[in-house]
Amino acid sequence: MENFVAEQFDQEGLFASVLSSESENDNFGDCATRCRNLTEGNFTDWVVTSMEQLSQFVGTAATSFNPIWTSTGLHTGTEYGRFTVRMGSGEVGSASYDNRSINCRCVR
């Protein structure tokens, strides 16, 4: 688990988002609850990150090589779940809601 909050800025230097520390082995419901109840860096307005938000951090100091939950939904016709992103490589995957091998980071 990383103990820092990473900030990412757009090309104009404007505040884009802040990423929380990482928790390990959460199913999606646990991740959503963690974000909703999180107080970190004196902030309480955390949510599960979208794929777009998380992709801003690929290859940065906040990089994790573990899959991270996103709020971006997935429906394959037979399976429902969420997309995941490995921030170290940018690799996109998917997982069912009850998968407990996915890590969680929140954004604000």
C-alpha cells in the first residue's frame, strides 16, 4: 500500500485530480464503500476512479503494477463487471464485481 496522494495536472497546469493511496484485494463493492468513506489528505469527497481519470496516472510516480478498479462498467452480453487498469503499463482488463484480487484507488 502506498502512503501518498498523487496529484495530476493538465497541460495548462490546472488541477485535474488527486489519487488516494492504494488498498489491496477489494471486490468492487468494498472499493466503492472505501472511497465513499475515505478521509485522506483532509479530503472526504472521494469516488471510484473512471478509466479516463486513472489513465492520467499511467507511468507516473503513482504507478502500480496491480490491476485497479474503475467505475467504468462492462457488459459482455453474459457478464457484468468493471474495467480495470494496470497503471504501470496502461493495460486494460476487466473483472466481475465480486473479484477480490483487484486493488482500489479513489480519486477526487
